[in-house]
Amino acid sequence: MQLDAITKYIVNNFSGVIPKFSGGGKPLYFTIQKKRCCMGLVRRLLRTLRIFRLLRLFRILKLGRYNRAINRFNSAISESKEELVVFLFATIITLYLAAVGIYYFEHDVQPQSFKSLFDCLWWSITTLTTVGYGDIYPVTLGGRLFTFIILMLGLGLVVVPTGIVATSLSAIRKRQEAGD
């Protein structure tokens, strides 16, 4: 019942997308109601049309033109782009070295948890970003000490880019106030 109402809604509101009449001059939803085999097609069509609704979210990005704070933030990011790229490169290297290190310390003791380098990369990402889900954790003394070092580096991963962007924001704000 509800599917018939949805079908009628689609036919009535999207007449430019879906032709209203099938071959015999009957409206399309009457034809679909008789032939239940077409319901899978209608459901797939509905899913496809729902994706277009997501495109409306991009209208939010237009609000950035009218907000000075967002413009300042964009300027700060573009001003400190080189430093952030270097820091991102260092972060990727640190992620890889953390994965190799924990694999070295923990693979022999926990082969089910640290079975491959990709599992160790999962551990290093969750540890460096200080999320720490607890699904994989070290049990050896060397692994725990290594994890402590990686956690301290993870705090730096959050602090350093924040400081870079904050410094740029502060400089841009001072320039704007001096210009006003």
C-alpha cells in the first residue's frame, strides 16, 4: 500500500524524469500495480533518485561566501599549506614506522591480532589519532613502551597542525583589523 503511494508520488512529481503513460494510455502507476515484477525496478529507481537529494547538501558550501570567519579560515589554510603538507608527509611516515614497529614487538606473541602489516596499520592509525578502540592492544613490555611513545607522538599530531593554523588565523585577523 505504501509503495503504491510512493510510486504515485514519483510519477506525479517527476514527470520530466519518468514518463507518465505507458503504452495503452493508462497512467504508469496503474500498469506497475498490475505487474508486481516491476517493483524491483521502481525500488532501484527510488534509490537512484534519493542520491540526487544528497546534492542539495552542497548548497551549504555557498554560505561560506558570506561569512568572514570561514573566509579567514580558508585564507589561513591556504597560507600555511606548505607546512601542513610537510607535516602530513611526516605523519604518513610515522604511521608506517609505527606499524612496522608494533609488528616487530607483537607479532610473535599475538599472531592472531597483529597478523599482517595492514592490521598493524589499523593499530597505528587508532593509536596515533588517540582513538584507541581497544580491539588490538600490545601485551609485551616492549610493545607497551613503544605504544607509549606512539601515543605521545599522536598528541603531537593533533597539536602541531592546530598551532600552525591558529598562528595563521591570528596573523590574518591582525591584518584585517589593521586594514579596517
